[in-house]
Amino acid sequence: MSARPIPFVAKPGQRATSTTDARFVNVLFEIDKSPDPGSYPVQCLKRPGLSTSTQPTGGAAVGRGVYHWAQTGSIYSVFAGDIYLNATKMTSTAAVSTSTVAGRVWFAETPYPMARKLIICDGKDNYEVTSTNVISQIDQSDDAQYPIENVGSMVVMDGYLFQAQASTNRLWNTDVNTTSSWAAASFLSVDMHAGELEALLQQKDQIIAFTKTRTEFYFNNGNPTGSPLLRIDQNTLGFGLASKATLASAGETACFVSEAQADGNGGRSVYLVASLGKVSEIGDTTINRFLDAEGASVSSASAWMETVAGQLIYCLNLAAANRSFVYSVDSGMWKEWEAAGGGQFPIVSVTS
């Protein structure tokens, strides 16, 4: 029998959502453009392993988020209802536990010249950490206009803290240079197409508001009353966000799973938001087939972005399929990662 080449690097060819077709698991692809830029050979490398950095005492509980704050050089994480500073549960005269015990938590930090704070939001209350690691809880008892039951994700821009309420489709902002004072009229209504708010993202000097049906862009128009924001109508995209936990970003790059239910077909894909607000589709037929097969379970999907072995990657964890698909922003190629023995790669949140 004649020898046959083995296609180590090729497009995964899942004809359905099974594991019987070609798969590339726990690897990274690198495109070598030297010494001959015309050939562009592709190398298949083993995914780097993991080692323990910090072990919070709540590590046996459900992990909900992690953040490295350069202001203090410490790692902040949330497990179930507790907030941890490095390996120790935070204690203060205020709150030591979150108001919710499940679901992703979100982080934001205030820039200079505002008082430096790390803000943690569990979708119901905010928890503000000072540079001396004093933590306080912010909710409606502090200000009646605080947007309770918000979407969780936050944006700090131009001295304002922006948060959004799905129940009212309002994008709220604090007074300038504060993170805890809200005015009754400091909001605008999002989505001309009646889609429920899902998440917020900052892209340079713009705020992207994701709803279930549309993706809208806003900029600081300096309005003297109400919200300072103004929608850029011509930039509105005709699809929304399938699940807010699939939104992940690193620097000026972000990825998310889209939903086109506004057009009646429920089509899903993965999109990348790059510098200058350019939005492009990176999902292919194989990935989109898995996303459609998730059905309602897409609400349990999660994702994270991080630089691994010199490549910026987006790792998408699908609950129903119990698989993790990884996209390299640098190579533009998809592959799979999995835990020992199979199943999703066991990370849902990362930090640098």
C-alpha cells in the first residue's frame, strides 16, 4: 500500500455536531511567514499547559470572574457569593458577600483623575474597592436612581460610569467624576427595534450597546441635560447578542456570539470587533452549525479572551455540546480545546 499524507493542518470538517470528523484538539496554529513569505507554512503546536498562581479558599465554589488590578498588583476574584483578594476573602465594615451567587460578574476601573477604584458588578449591586482594598457596596439604598437589576457589564468613560437596565432598556450614567451619584434624568433609551439590552462594551471613544436584536453605537455628544450620549444611527447593525457571557474583550479587540432573531431566522455566528469599530464575521459553517444546535442553551454559553503563546485567542464554551472552540485573532483559524478526558476547557474567565 502506498503511503498517504496525514493532513495535520486542515479545516475541521464536522458534517454534523458529532466528534466523528476531523478535529484539532488542544493545539495552536502558527503561520510562519519567514523565510519565504510566499509559501506561508502553517505549524501545529501543542497548547501550553497551566500552573497554579493563586488559590482562593472559595475555589471549590462556582467561579464567576477574575481581574488583575495594576493599581494594587493584586488579583480579585468572585466565587459564589464571596469576593477574594488574592487567596483571602475580603473583609470590611460594609459588604463581604455579593447579592447574587451565580452568573458572571463584571469588572471596571476608574481612570485618573478620578479616585482610583475597582468596580465589581454582579448584575444587582456594585462593589467598589479602593486602592487600599477597602470595599463598599453601592445599591438603591445609596441612591434611589441606581439602576438595580442591571445587565452587569459597565463602561467608565469621560468621567461617567455607564450601566444598563434590561427591564427598561435604559442606558444610565452617573454624575460626572463619581461612580455612586445618579440623577433621575441621566439616561437614554436604547434600541429602535425593541430588543432587550444584553451588554455594554467600550470601543475607543464609543460605547457599544448590545440588544437581542441590534448592535448600536454611541458617542459622548456633551449634551447639557440627560445622557451625554448620542446614537450613531448609521452604524447600527442588524443583529444582536445571543448571550452576554459570550462577549469577551482584550484591549481594543472583542468577540461575541450574534443572534439574528430580529429577522425571524434565529441565525447565529461569531463576530469580531476590531480597532476603529470594524465589525467582521469570523464564524464559519462548522461553528455556526454548533451555535444553532445549542438552541436555548446558548444562554449558558461563555467565553474569554487572552494572549496564549503569543496569540490573542477567543475561547467559546458551549454548554449543550460540552465543547470549547478557540479562534486565534492572529492566525484567523479555529480549533478545539478540551479538559483532560474530554468536555469543555475548564476556564470561564481570565485576567492578565
